[in-house]
Amino acid sequence: MFLHKSPGLAAIYNEIKSSQRNRVLDLGPMVAANFSFFSQLSCKIHFENLDEFIQEYGKLSTQNLIYRLERYLLAHKEGEKFDVILSWDIFNYLELEAVQALLEKLKQHCKPDTLLHMFKYVSDDIPVLPRKFAIKDTQHVAIDTVDMRKRHVPQHNTSQLLKKIPEYYLQSTVVGMDGMHSAISEYVLRFQPNLALRKKHATRTEVLQTTSSILTKGLLRHQSPALESVVSYLRHRKGTRVLDLGLKNSKNANFWQQYADEVYTEDLISSLRWWRSTQSLKPGDNGYLPISPQLLSYSSETKFDVILGWDIFNYCSQQQLRALGERLSPYCTPETKLLCFMYPETAMPAKPGNFLLRSPTELVYSKPEKLVKVKNAATSASLMKLMAGFGIRNTFILRPGMQKGITELLFEYRGNLAARVAAQEKAS
């Protein structure tokens, strides 16, 4: 057996972990590890064992196979709905028409937002029969090693597959991520019978293919030692939370779900722009608020281990930075890490970058279309002064692979200075 890192499984776990009584339909055989994993999440799990069906009927003509398939599936209670369907690698052994018939049969047991997870083999050589997948933890699956052969069924084109199952939309595709088997890609689809909602979500769908040459075409590659540092920090901890203040990006959210138990996103720049557009008061006016009272509002128990500021602080006023420091402080622990990029030269991009994570050490971003002059560039000293409680931990500049003009700063939250001094005096 070999271990495969599964971002699709991590995405499903993050969605269902906070709720109870989820129902899971596993189209594979009964695997004790899978039963135990979902039982610990208070889920009810049903197994269909389609592996056995394919072994017995997989070489039949498509129409005969569909006929057999409809009679093979277990009868579920009327009105029973599943939150998750795990198809593993089974679709690689079925013609598109058979996949369509299978999901049409299961549609009566789906509800809006039911998740469908699948593995797709990207090469022409595939296992002789469907593999056995055993969930090891929230991010890893153990996969058995089997004999290989040439495909009996052609690879399914993604667009053709989606045409066959129109009530599903593609939420994410992941291939080539660190820890994934090189011959496996993962798909997470979502069932949504409402056409308007389906179209709305489908337009936002982004495909995460970290090894694709298309991904880096026209983009600047940047080796990020600060990113490597925070990923290493998260790897050695459990129950972690990440707060990403950058532009909303499902690719990055999928990336962080590999290393953190919970991922929060807050499009800070868009929030600041919206708040500024609604304000009648100007900076300096009595009653002026630099940021919205609703911005960064979480439960008092929420604490973040890593906060990703990217290059956003370069575009904030001193009043906004001070307010952000005060707003973030209650959600920090004594070791919370804050990552940010600074532009210390006389010119910087006219707008914040959209940084796309490719690996724990590398990201890519679009080359700035326009540069603007910088009058009072932010520095690590000015940020520490404005964002009270944060102290500099590391500074990275001109390292191999880093883009010129970017300085990476890694801060660590050390709490309110006055409170620390008072605590030390009391202890002594």
C-alpha cells in the first residue's frame, strides 16, 4: 500500500466536521478504517460495494451493465438523503452513460449541496480492478498496490462528464499537489438542482492544477521563505486555524486545508473599499471610523495560528493599520504568525497582488500592469508601532528565487506590552 495526500477528502472533512448526523454513501467496499473515520464524526455511512459489481459485470455492454447496475444498488429508505457520496476510482471503469445512469438513480437520495468526490487516473494504464481506499486521517488515504493494465474505458473528458450530470457543478479539481500520487487527480462536485444557483456557483469554479504549464503562463514565480516557515509551523500542530486576508481564491483555500483544520477568508481590500465608499465622514472628522465595525468579527473563542496579510498592508492608511491591529488582537495567541509582503522601494504595484500558491515554498502572481510612486513606504518598524502586540520574527529579502522588490516579513503576536510588563512585575 502507499499513502496519498487527499485534498478532496480534506475539503469534505472541513465541510462536515462542524455538523452532526451527516450521511455518507460510500460506493466502494466496506472498509473498517472508513467506517471508523466517519463514525467519529457522528456520520452514518452506507457501503454499496460497486467494486464487486465491476469485477462481475464490468465487461458487459453499456446497456446490459446499466440494466444490471440498477438492480444491484441497495434500496434506501424513501426520503433518505446523503450529504457526501464517495465514488473513489469507480467511474474510471464505467462508460459515461453508465455514470449518468448511476447518478440519476442516486439523485433521489441527494439534497442541495450534496458533495460527490471522485478519483481520476490521468494515464492510460490503470489498475485491473478498482482499488481499495482506507482513510488514515483527515488528509491521507492508504491505497493498495495492484496490477495495472490498459484502460478498457476511455478517459472521461470533464466537460463531457458535466454534460451528462447537469445537476452537478465542479467545485474543485486537484492534481500534482505535494503528497498526491502523480497518476491521480481528484474531483469534488456539488449537487445543486436549482439552475440559477448552479450557474452562480459554476461561474466561480476554479481548477487547481499545480503542475500545469497553463498555470504559470504569463505569471511571475516567487520562492517564499516566509510561506515555507508558516507551513512548517502548521505541520507540527493540531487543531489549527488560518485566516487569509487576501483576495478570495478557492485554490489557496484548498491549499491551506492540507495544513490547517479550519480556514477562514476575509477579502480585506474589498471590505475596506466598500466601507470607504459608504462613509460620508473623512479622516480627521469627529466620529470617523477607519474600518467597518463588522470587519473581522468572530466568536471570542476563535484564535488564529496564522494570519496571511500578503501585500495588503501597503495599501492601508496608518489609521486603518492601527484599527486592524486592535481588531486582530483578540483572535491571536502568544505565538500567532502574521505573514506580509512589503514593497520597500520607491514604486509599488498600483493594486494588491493575487498570489496563487503552488507549493509550500512557491507562489505565482501576475506581473503588475502599472507601478505607482511610494511616498512613505511601510516598514517593519512602522507596522510594529501601528499594529500593537506584533513583533518581527523574520525578515526575508533577496533570497534565491525571490522576486526583486519584495521583502517578506514574518511577525509574531506577543500580546499587549503593558499587560506583559504588569504580569512580569506581579510574578517577580
